[in-house]
Amino acid sequence: APCIKAHLERRGFVGVEVDTSAFGVLRPRWTGHGSRVSIIIPTRDRAAMLRACLTSVLTITAYPNYEILLVDTGSVDPQTERLYEELASEPRIRLLRVHGEFNYSGANNRGAAEASGDVLLFLNNDIEVLHPDWLDELARWAELREIGCVGAKLLYPDGTIQHAGLVMGLEGHASQVF
């Protein structure tokens, strides 16, 4: 761990700490730039699932500089409309409505076009945050010039790994690992 810390400090990283508390895990941390992150969440109905997602982001996330863009792709359930009415007073959330045939890429592109952040985070509405530092970790890595995109380890509800990121080129495209 001391050699990793020294290496990162030589490269200009500030406030470097290296966590080796878990066997076989080396987790470097440094002071990030605090970039504004735009969290883009395409959604349609399923208000309870969306509420769980948003509640976890809003109450667990320690990173302060973010906005959430909900891109509604044609909700018709009254429960969803009631949720949107509740969220109207939350300054970190903006609701965008997309009409027409469902297009996941189009919904994300609409969110990206309206985003004010320096970093775009594409989040599915069935995700729940587990750790306060999740967004800080993603943003720090995304701020590095040589990094094109980052991803998080996703767990199934039973705690097993759904996937731990994507790797380019394994099957000629982005493929899940682990």
C-alpha cells in the first residue's frame, strides 16, 4: 500500500489513502475535483421501485454535488403521478417527459441533453444505493483524463454479484465481468 500511495502522489494525486482492510482488496482514494454529476434515470410507472431508488440516492449518498434527471417514458399509473407531485419540491430532481414509442437510448440522450453536470451517470430505476461513498468513488475515477467511463459493482438482492463492471473487447463489445 505505501508504494501505491507514493506512486499516486508522484502522479499529482492529492490526499491519497490506500485501504487494504479486506484481504486481497486494494482501494486507493484521493481528493477529487467535486465535479457536478448528473444522474439520469429513465423510468415508467413502477412507483414503489422508483421511490426505493430515489430514497436510497437522496438519503444515503454523501457526495453533495449532483442532480437527478428523471426521464419519464410514458407513465400512466396514478401512483407514479402522485410520486412526481411529492418530488416536485425536491431541488435535486428534475422531471423530463418523453412521449412516443419507448426508446431507452433516446431517453438517456434526452437526459444527457438537459444535464448540467460535468459527469453523466446513467442509472436504472431498479438500483438501490448501499454505501454513502458510492458516488464519490465513481466521480473520482470519471474525472481522470485517461478514463472513458466507470461502472459500479452491482449486487442481486441476495448479495451475490450481478456484475462488477464492463470490459471492452472480450466478445467484440462491452461485456460483463465476474
